[in-house]
Amino acid sequence: MKVEILSVGTELLLGQIVNSNAADIGSRLALAGLDHYHQAVVGDNLDRVAAAIRHAVERSDAVIITGGIGPTQDDITRESICAAAGVEMEFSNAYAERLRSWWARRDRPMPETNLRQAEYPAGADLIDNPKGTAPGLRLRIGPAWVFALPGVPQEMLPMVDGSVIPFLLEASDRAGAAIESVVLRTYGESESRIAEILDDVFESSVNPTMAFLASAAEIMVRLTARAATAEAALDLIVPFEQEVRERLGRLVFASGMEPVESMVLAAAGEHGWTIGTAESATGGLVAARLTAIPGASATYRGSIIAYTTELKHELLDVGGAMVQDLGVVSEQTAIAMAQGGAVRLGVDVCVAVTGSAGPDPLELEVGTMIVAVRTPDAVKAKTLRLPGDRERVRTYATTAALQMLRLALAGEWWH
Amino acid sequence: MKVEILSVGTELLLGQIVNSNAADIGSRLALAGLDHYHQAVVGDNLDRVAAAIRHAVERSDAVIITGGIGPTQDDITRESICAAAGVEMEFSNAYAERLRSWWARRDRPMPETNLRQAEYPAGADLIDNPKGTAPGLRLRIGPAWVFALPGVPQEMLPMVDGSVIPFLLEASDRAGAAIESVVLRTYGESESRIAEILDDVFESSVNPTMAFLASAAEIMVRLTARAATAEAALDLIVPFEQEVRERLGRLVFASGMEPVESMVLAAAGEHGWTIGTAESATGGLVAARLTAIPGASATYRGSIIAYTTELKHELLDVGGAMVQDLGVVSEQTAIAMAQGGAVRLGVDVCVAVTGSAGPDPLELEVGTMIVAVRTPDAVKAKTLRLPGDRERVRTYATTAALQMLRLALAGEWWH
């Protein structure tokens, strides 16, 4: 069962939004073991959407279209499906009634334009949208199944999980089609260095395959195998995974996709320690990543963001003399921030980040970032020199701070 | 000159990363007035990449390929171009020498696998990569130009700006091909309500066109016109923009893409006021957005993130009795946080956010978020009820906090 994704929206072509929908659907197709080889994006143009649908149904068994089924004038996916399938538009009185009562329940008058959402290409079944007003569509064009879903992720993804993927699994006779992946995540070496270490391991292997992916400061190694069952696919991966782990040693810090911030919270919890953060140049990014994890409040207490020298002094007890002697940004300052943060926040573990993210150099070269970690066992700092612009420097420094927190909590302090 | 984008990488299909490259290139093509109707994604598979290239050169005048030209074994874009163009692979001794000296300058041994980057399809010109080791490629397949660039954005985008777009502009005889867009950004009403207000304005207009885009709590209205020159295109937009602005009134808060956090910093600067933040449920996201703006330190001083009741008390002076009487999360608490934050951070303006982002309900229903803003003129709070999961609630509350900060700084307090 080959499934492809067609995203409709001029805002995607213009780069006003990023196509996270295709990524979210793609990861779900992989998990379900459905083949997925193509994604396409077209703008809000009837002829081009229709042509893209026709091209997709020729090479794939199913096409998931997202976007263009909302209530506004630029939503033309329904019309494009009619054109591609050569069918007329029909109107569902039952759905129109549902739309009216949806708005009535919210005590708001329904904009009349919303009635467009009760239109559907002849022959299509409507797919229930539990989170919104635009129903999805499912119909056959030639031998392929075509699904049209809303572009809003909060509405679209529950429909993919609840309707589209169960339907495709049911419709496919996919004996021998399980795909399994193991992802080993590394920290501390470049992508090309890791590729070199593993160069010969996969030389003669087509199943499993190996791929590399750099994500901020982390490099992922992905092993993917295909077999009759999920168990058989995983069995194929085992010896390769073992070899990769042996060669990479401590560079591998995780398998799977659990973010490092979640590992940090769990590790601190095991010690019975609370965590706080003291940030300057990263301006809240470390705190934001830790608090993005549900249940963070069991371990994480808070943060002081001191964006000025005075606040470093007043709120983090970074000494005035020290600031004068050592400059605002030094390993000693970062250590003082981590110590002061631990006291002021009343936490066992505190990570501090300071430095120069650019674009204008302060007393340090842009990209020089300093991270300090304080635990009940020790306190230590490290200076990083990061390439790129302000956003990249801040993002990499945030990942580095979380990775160093992880290392410190594991007792693997750096040198 | 029709330009399309082909992104190569199995990690995109698997949803392990989001295709921000296509968005970044797309926005640059739009700015340059180059037509851009299609984007496609394929995995690291020689046959499928070659087929995608052949399909693209049939319908477009230029194809920008990103990804798959790195040093590792899964990088197969060069081979795929050879297959699509029907040419042999050649080897550049000159580039091999450059690679060796690049690594030598960094005092590191070059992994031998990097030499693959000196290979190129016969007939291709190498495009200089100022930020990395993998050169880009440019060659003709049939009547179309094909460009291959690295997948790493920090290397790829300077090559698009410095080489690809200037080349395409030079190569195109695009009289009458200027595209101009005006984006009006609104806050305070739903997409369908705004579409209804504007329903008849564009009914008979094909130039300019109108499109809507929801981005967190903001709805953008984009007017796009095409004409012989940029000036003529903008002239076409003027009367429509005027009508849209009249109908939407104060809902429109900006044209263009300047983020609200940047507008907030500028507005505070005009008053001569400093800004601080006091966050609970958003855990640093408001601070992170403000400090992402270069030069934020001129206005922004810092933040206290109090993720526990005790820290709200200790660091923000939120009274113990109040917490007991009113619950941890109330408008009174948010106001006390904003007041306490202003004092402790020594700032004129402080925004506070507290609430319940989920997934587990605290004493409040999940999605109930409270924002308070304190300026030297007044202090006021507002309770929001936001749908969606933890990530969405935190993101929307962050945008709402910045929007309310903007309104307060403009003296437009809510009721």
C-alpha cells in the first residue's frame, strides 16, 4: 500500500508556514508500516491541485490531501477533486444541519460561508471531524483512495489516526510489509566523523539500511529494516545495532525519540533532586524546553533570566567585583550564576547559560557561549564556540546545556 | 521562469524533521518574483530521486534540489542527477584539494568519505559553498536548469541567496512578472469571521487575489498582485488594502511580517520603559520570544519563572494568604505576579502568565490561562480559555501575552 501526501496551500509555497503536517502524517505512516515515498505541495489553484491529484493517483494506492477544505474563498480542494475525478458537486443537508447546531451550541451566529463545508464531490463519503466543523472526504479515483482533510493540525491529525490509517490498514493486504526503525542518538561528534566510524558496517547491507540525521547538536543514526512481521524486522536490526553501539560507545546517549529534556527530568527525579535554570543569552529557551514536558513541575522549580549585569548581581548574587574583574561573560560568571541560582531558587541542580549570541559582539566573540552545571556533587563550566546566526547559536547552546545537565546527572562530567 | 523545489531525504518522509528548507527557499523565490508552483519530497532512493528530477524538468524551467550531497553513504543526489541526465560521474582534483585544506586549516584529519563531495555529474558547474565543505551543482537537463544544494540550512540558504537566485533572475526574461504581496495581520477574531467580513471585497477580483492564514492566535490576510513592475503590482493592491483596513478596523495590528515581540520592544523603547516577564505555565516561552529579537537587551531586563507556589511567593511576593484564599491561579494572582515581577526585576512594564496547560488539570480546567500586564499607567488581567494540547495552549498563551502587552503599551486596554 503506497500512500502519498499532497499538501494544498499557497502559504506553504510562499514559505509563510512550514509543512509540519506532512512530517506528522509521514511519521504516522511509518509507524503503521505503510509505504510512503512521495510528498508534494501545490498552491490554492484549481488546475494545479487537480493535476497533482491525477499525478498522485497514477503512482500511489492512496493520497492524503490536507488543506483547502475550510470555509473561505481560497479553499478549492473540493472543486479540484471534482475536476480530477470528473464528478459533480453535491450538498449534504444533514451536514449543513450539523454545522448550524455546532455554532448554535457555542452561542455564535454561523457565518454563511461555512455552508461550503457541507458540499462534497459526488460519490465521496464524509469523514467525521471531532475537533472542528470541516468534515473530511474519502472517495475512489480509479484504483486509488483519495482522502481530503483539513489543514489545521489539531483537526487533521485525529482524523488521520482515527479514520484514515485504520481504513488503509484494513484495505491493504500487506503481508510482508512491516517496517521497523531503531534510532540511536549521539552527542559529541560531527556527522562525517560518525559516518566514517561506521563506514564499513553497512557496506554490503540493503536490509537494514542506515541513515544519518543532524538535529541541532545531536546526530541520529537510523537503522531501518523491512520484513514479514515487526518482530522479524527488529531481529534483522539487532546485530547491526550491537555493532554500531560498540563502535560509538559513549557517544550514543539514547535510542528512540525521547527528548533530552525529558531524560534530564527523569534522571533528577531518580536522585530526588530538584532543577532550576539561570539564563542570560538563551533568554528562557532552556526553561521553555524543560517545562514543555508534561509533569515537569514534579522536578523543575523555576528560573531566573538575568539579561542585564545588574540583575545577574541582584537576583543571582554574581559579585560586582567579579563582574568587573572577569568581564560579564566568563566561566567564573557562569559558575557563580549556577551557584546563585541554586540558592535563590532553592534547588539541588542548576544549569546556567551566558555568552554572546550576536549579531553584535559584546565583550566576547559572537557564538561564544558558556554553560555551567551545579549539582550537590560538583560544579563545572564549559566554553562553547558555536557557528551561525543568533537563532542557531541560541538553539545549539540550549541543546548543549541540556546535554551537559544530562552528563552531570549521570556523573559523567566533562574535562 | 517557473522554479520548483525538490527536497531529498528519507528523514523528511518519516517525519523526523520538518521541511523548513522548502519554506525558506519558497519565501525567497516569492520575494524575487520568480513563479513557484510545486514542491516535492522524495527519500534517499536513486530511482525515485531520478524520476522526481525527470518529472520536475518536464513542467518547470528550474529545479532546486536540496539534500543528499553530503559525505555519507545515504547521500545519493549526485548519482540520481547522473541517472536523470544520462551522464557519467567525474572527479574534481581541484575540489578534493580544497577539501583537504579546509580540514587542515581546522587541524583535524579529513574523513576519507568526504572525498565523495569532489564528485560531480559530467557537465555540471560547482557552486561555491562559503559555509561548508559540500559544493553545490548546477547543470542543464533538457531546457531546464537543475541546482543541487546541501540540506543543511546554514550552508544552503547563503548559496540560494548568493548564487541560485541571481543566476535565475539573470537567465529569465521576466518582463511583466513582478509579484507583490501585502500581508495584514489581525488579532482578536476567528478566520471564518474575518472571511465573512471580507466576503464580497474580492468576489470579482483575480488580480489582486486574497488568502487567509491562521498562525497561532493571529489571522493574516494576504493580498497578492502581479504586474509588469513591482510598483504597478503594489498600485493594484492599494484600493483593496484600503477597503480591507476600513472593514477590519482595529483588528489589523500590523502589515508585513515584523513579529509582535519586536513591535512590543519598540513600543516600550518609545515610552522609555523597560520590560520584564513573570511566567508560570508558559515556562520561559514569552521571555524566549522577546530575547530572540536582536538588540532586545536595550529594553528587556529579565524574567522570573516561578513554576511552584513557593517560588511565586518567594520571588514574586505573591502573598501566602492570597494563594490560599484565591487558589494558585486566578486573575488576582496574575496581577500580583506582574506587580511583584516589576519590583523584583526593577522594570516599568511586566507581563505575567499563569494557568493550566495540561495534560493534568490542576485546580483549573486545562486550557484556562491568565495574562496580566502592568505598566506605569495601569495593571489589568484577562482570562483565556484555549483549546488543544499542552504545546498549543502554551504557544497560544504566549502569543496572547505578547499581544496584550502590545495593546497595553498602545493604551488600548481590553475590557
